[in-house]
Amino acid sequence: MARTPLVAGNWKMHGSRASNRALLDALLRGIAGQPAVECAVCVPFPYLGDTAEQLRGSAIAWGAQNVSEHARGAYTGEVSASMLKEFGCSYVVVGHSERRQLFGESDSQVAGKFAAALEAGLTPILCVGETLAQRDAGQTEKVVARQLDEVLTKTGIEAFSRAVVAYEPVWAIGTGRTATPEQAQAVHAFARQRIFKGSRILYGGSVKPENAAAIFAMPDVDGGLIGGASLVAEDFLAIAREASKAKRPQLNGRAAAKG
Ligand code: PEP
């Protein structure tokens, strides 16, 4: 399994049916001829039907930004993994720092969501990352390890061969402040030695067309999870172009996992 770069847009709670259509039209026009990168958009739940209709059969995959850890039942307001699957989702973001911080999602709940996504045949994009206070206190690796280990304990290491990890330092999300390529590489390398070696590990946190090339050039960075810039077609396309140009070591996942 080669670590084909992935650039995934996290639209957060933005958009309308009309603006989404225009954005996706522009992405579809611009994405042709970039086979060396996978692109996906993670959209708000109500837009999954429209998105599926517009992107079906195209080179752009789609997904959601959250999922319930439960398969079904009396969980008012929740959305299950099988429901996402029914709308053609390939991906679902789990454990985004906004979910952890604003909605109190715990590591164990995130692990449940990760497992539920895999069970339904979705690829979870597991977000991990430290706050500024944790970085300043020298706790970055400890925090990332704790977030990964909760999932590893629940699902086992092999599950990560069917998942994507996104390192998103909380202090870089939506702030315009990006981790340096070296800071990103250090955490990506740390995460990779803990999980399935062939897993794709994305960087997220104020990635823009201007800083994407330097970040994607790092050997353990396999693309990006893009917030703000994913809402502007030309920016998202420019970031995808940078990912497609980046040189990736073509690891064989299974061989690497043993070694
Ligand atoms: C995100 O929301 O996952 C994100 C990385 O946002 P931004 O690119 O806006 O920092």
C-alpha cells in the first residue's frame, strides 16, 4: 500500500446548497490531471446527499466530520456510521480538537467512533494534537501518545492500516499560525513509530498554498487536513497540487509494519 498523498477539506459548519455546488464544480474542473494525490471533502451532514450526487464517479471522495460511536438506538441528534456509508462517504473525521474541546469528547469516545467507522467500512481520519500550553510544557509526545494509545488499545495496530491520522496542533487550527515543517515532521515521525508504519499521516493547522510545499516535503507528512483554505477552490486546488508534487517514500505497508 503506497502512501498516496491525501488532501482532505474540513468544511466545518460552513456552506449552503448553492455555495457548495459552486465550490464543488470548481474543484471538479480543477482536479483533473492530478492523479498523484487523493482529494476528499468532509461536509456538514445535511449536505451529504447533494455532495454524493455531485461527486459520484469523480476523482473527489467525500465524508463527514463526526460520527456516533453507537451503531443505532435512542441517541437523539446522532448520526451512525452506516448512515454515512449509505450516503457514499469514504471518510469521517473523528476526534477533531473542536469536538474534543467544545463538545467534551473523551479519548475513549473518540476510540469508539474510530471503531464504529471502521466497522461500517469507512476510513476514519483520527485527529490528534496538543494545545499550546501542553507544547510549552513539553508534553506534545505524551498527549499524542495518549490519544493514539486509547485507539490502539481498542482496535489494535492493524486497524490503522485502514485509517488515516491527522496531526493537528490545536494552536495552529484556524489561527494562521502553522507548525514549522520540522515541528510537524518530528510529531509525525513519533506517531508513525507507534502505529501501522504504512498509515497516512496528514498535517492540519493553517495550511495554505504558501506553506503547503514545505510541510508536504517532510518525509512523514502524507498530505493535509485543510480547514479554512478548503472553502476557497483555488486555494484547495493549489494545496492539492503541492501534495501531488511532493516526493513520497513508496512504503509497502505490510513489509514496513513487520520491520
Ligand atoms: C481543521 O479544522 O482541521 C483545520 C486544520 O483548520 P485550518 O486549516 O483552518 O487551520
